[in-house]
Amino acid sequence: MLEKIPDYNQDNNSRDQTTSGVDLAPVIIKSSLVLYRLEVFVYLFMLLSASIAIYPFILTAFYWPLLWLIFLLMIAAALRTSLRNKKSAPISFSVTQKIWYLRTTTNTIAVRPCSEMLVWSTLIILSVEEIVSGRKHRIVALADSMTSEDWRRLRVWLRMALQKNS
């Protein structure tokens, strides 16, 4: 079930009306352990698949072991980045007077929705862009990313905003 962001119309240049008039108290979103484990599993499966595929050719030419080593280093770098993201500080998402805010430990960023968002019972994906710089961010939240109260509050707010603007 893919749902559009409330009051967002890509054909209309008016991006000031992004939600209903209801504010959302700050919701703390941290890294998901389930998503991290899934990502590690995918990377390890890729490494295993590449190793099995390259095994018959490993002694036929000098470049096959070199290619495998480069692939291994790329997988290690991806796993390191994934671990760094898992250990990153949580963010706070809130809406005050129709302005969306992302708060980190260092700063507060005013954002606006930039495309469709996904709201499922176990997954929420919010696509936002910074108002000042235009940098895009995708916030992925699973049920283990926040407390059950914050999860419920965010889903109810999103559903209410979507139904009110349909």
C-alpha cells in the first residue's frame, strides 16, 4: 500500500502546505537492528556467491584472485559503513506549524516532503529534502526503530494526515 504525502502535488509548485494543521510531537528514530542484520546477511551472501562463482577460475589467470580480493575489500567497506550507520545517534522527527523538522545531536534541519511515502504496518519510509540546501534524505523506520508509543503515534499521525487530505 503506497500512499502519497499529504497535500503534496508534484504538478503544483506550492510546497508550503505539506500536512494538516495537526502538529506531531518529536518522535525518536534510531537504527533498526533487523535492517542491520538483513543488510549484513545480504553482503555475506554476495561474498559467498562471488566466491563460489570465481572458485573454478581462481588458478587460471592471475587477475581472478585480484578481482576477488578487490570485491572482498568492497564488501568490507560496505559492512563498515553499515556498522557506522547502526551506531549513529538517533534522530528526532517532528512537525510544528506545518513545518517538518529533523533534529540530530548537532543541528536542526527544516525539511519538506519530496516524493511519495510508504506507510505499512511494519515499515515507514519518508522521503524528505532540506528546505535550504535541497539535499534529499530517506528516513526508514521499522517497528524496532522506536518505542511502541512513538511508532503508534507516528503511524496515527501519518494516517490521519493522509485521510484528511484525500
